[in-house]
Amino acid sequence: MSESDNVEIFFSRDGTQYKWDKSQDKVVNLTPEEMKLLRYKVTLMSDDDILNIRSGNGIAMGIPVQLNKNRLKELSRKLVSVTRSQPSIILSDHVIERLMMEYLEDYNLRGWLSEDDINCCILSVKRVCGIRLTVNHAHSLNADKIKYLNPHFTIEIQGKKENDEDGRLVLVLFDENQIRVVTIL
């Protein structure tokens, strides 16, 4: 299998090429039908929507990937299995900033109180709400009409915080040992 066999290329409605190295993601493994639907979805999306990096504007960052209920349940089971093995949970800078806003500025828009809330939410995951591919805005080969996607899917989950309230967050499951929290919702 050549390197090009591992790279999927999608074209947006605006004609921009989005490249994804699918070989690095070992968690989701899209079926041929799911890949076909994803390719079609990207053709319907504008670059503004795909490239969105502004938080809180109601537009999902990246490319939402449609999975049926059974596939989402399968992914939930996989995530629960990983959490049982006590993976390393790493918070992105963005998550730390949001926690500080909530704590220091009495902002409390989302109700997250601490890193313990986040860990509790992950370890009590009830369901996977959805997945998406996101743009690697820092990729050195990005150009005006060629963009590179992060190789791993982001996964939106719902779980319980320490106070037993529902919480939603977005994470990346790199492997059985490492979870990175991208944002808290």
C-alpha cells in the first residue's frame, strides 16, 4: 500500500482540497459507505464553515461526520473500554483557558469547575454524540486552496461531572493510553 493509498482528498464547495491521512486514526475506521457520504458532505460545505476556528458561534469546527446509531454505540463502548485502562488525560491550552475563565472571572457559562469535572465526565461517558475531522491550521504545507486535516477524529461525548450534572466535551482518542481534551461545551 503506497502513502497515497492512505491519504483521502476531499473538495469543498469552494474548490479547496482537504487532505486527510487516514492511516493514523486507529479508532473509527470509516466504512466505504461512510467515506462516500463524507466525501459528498464536504462538497456541500463552504470553506468558511470547514475552516471555522471561532468558538461559541454555533458552527461546528471542521467537518462533522455522520455515523449511524450503532456505530456511535460501538464508539462509546470502545471509549468506555479505554477509560477502564486509566489513560493519560491531557487538557489543551484552550480547555485550560476556558476553565480559568469560568473560575477566575465568575463566568460559569458552561458550569465546569475543575479538571476533576473533566476527568469525571470522560470516565463516566454515557454516549458519543458525534465525531468530526478538523483542519490542522498549523500544518506547514497548508496553502490557499490546499488544507491538511488532523489525522485523528475529534469525538464529542456526554458524561457526568463531579456534581452529577451532565457535561459535554470534545476529545481526541489517540490510542489506548492517551486522551486529549480539545474543548468543553
